[in-house]
Amino acid sequence: VNTNSQVMGWFMDEYSQTHGYTPGIVTGKPLELGGSEGREHATGKGTAITVRETAQKWGVDLKGSTVVIQGFGNVGSYAAKFIEEYGCKIVAVSDVTGGLYDPDGLEISNLFEYNYKNKNIQGFNHGKNISNDDLLALKCDFLIPAALGSAIHIDNVDNLKCKFIIEAANGPVTQDACQILWDKGVPIIPDILTNAGGVTVSYFEWVQNLQQFKWELEDVDNKLDKKMVNAFEEVYSVKTEKNIPMRYAAFMVAIDRVARSYNLRGV
């Protein structure tokens, strides 16, 4: 939180002063210092891919489907940008300064540029001002909490009118709220799957540093798409086989991978 590629560059420089040039010690670095193409938008792009795959599995037409995004930082802003490219209508977004709402869809490309320049969405000349609480209660197809944890909790979960929750933040839905949403039949696509794009491209950056080779942006994005789709397919397969929520399925996939690796090593 509150770090950027410049800070990662400082991390690398401090370590390298003692141990020699070691770009692979940290990821998210500037391109000039061994960073990877596509790293800045990776978490948002991974979130968009998750929305796309969710729509496909549940039979939702993305063209004209409505999306609400809580949080318009690095993750939320890029997620909005890529989701709009799929044909979705972003009807509301918010950040720490408040929210903006337009049932006909916000001008995401202009808002993206405005936010990049001003570091917040306050003062943007399109959309009705709306509070974060009211934003979460908007009727929509996909609700994407992309801010801090525990945004959806026992006191506001009954106000939600979304069809799907895509967890772009870390732990944005509390356990009590999860249970209520599951009982209501609202699918939650868990954070460890949804926002995995960032750490995936961080892994790509590390691999490039080890190889001392740089991949093109198209290569990075294609590899990310394939990784996210494969992960989604594996989790969804367990979900349908066991008839359990996606979060439980994600945990089962992860634990099974660790268990199998231990068994194969003879532990």
C-alpha cells in the first residue's frame, strides 16, 4: 500500500549495494531497472479476465452488462479500462474521495486519464456524486470491491443488489457476509484467484531477470491470460464437481497442490 515502481527500484538498489546487481530480488521495478512490461496493469487485467471467464461459465452476455467498482486505484482503474473493452457498462466507481454514478455508463477512458493526472476522481465532470455505501447497494451484474479489506460485512451485505462479486481487493468480503451471500445464491469469485494477475506478472518479471532477457508486452499479456484462464478452469472444475463455493474450491486446489508436492518428495 502506498508504494510504486520507484520504491521497488530503491529496494533493489539498497540490496545491490551490498550483494551486487541483483534485479530479481524484488519485482514491480521501473522498466529501466529490470521491470516487466505489463506489470502496472497486471492485477487490473487479471480482474477483467476473471469477469470474462465468470460471464462465460454462468452464461452472462458481457455486452451491456453493468459493473460497479469500489476503488479506482491501480487495480480498479485498469480493471475498468479492460472490462469496458469487453463491452461492459461501468455505471459507478469510487475512491477515498467518494463515488460517481451514471446508469448509462461512465466515460471510463476520460476518467482513467483524469484519475491518472489528479490521483483521485474528485471533480470529474461526468456522473452523479454518490457515497461508497450507496455505491455498494447499486443494482448491477458485477460488483468489484477493489479497495481495502472487509468492505462488505454483516451490516451492509443485505443492501447488495449485485449478481456476482469479483474480489479484486484482498479479503473484501467478511466470512459472515460470505455465508449470507452464498445462501442467497450470489457467487463470489475469491481474491486469491481474481487478483492473481499482479503476482503472476511479478513472477514473469523475476523469470526475465534470471534469464537477463525482456519479453514484449504482447507476450506478457498472452501468458497472463493463459495462466488466469487455466487457474479459473481448475477452480471452477472443483466447484462444480463438489458443488461448493468458488472460495472453497480455490482453497482445495491450493492445498492439494502443496500436498501432492510433499508426497512426490517423499515427505
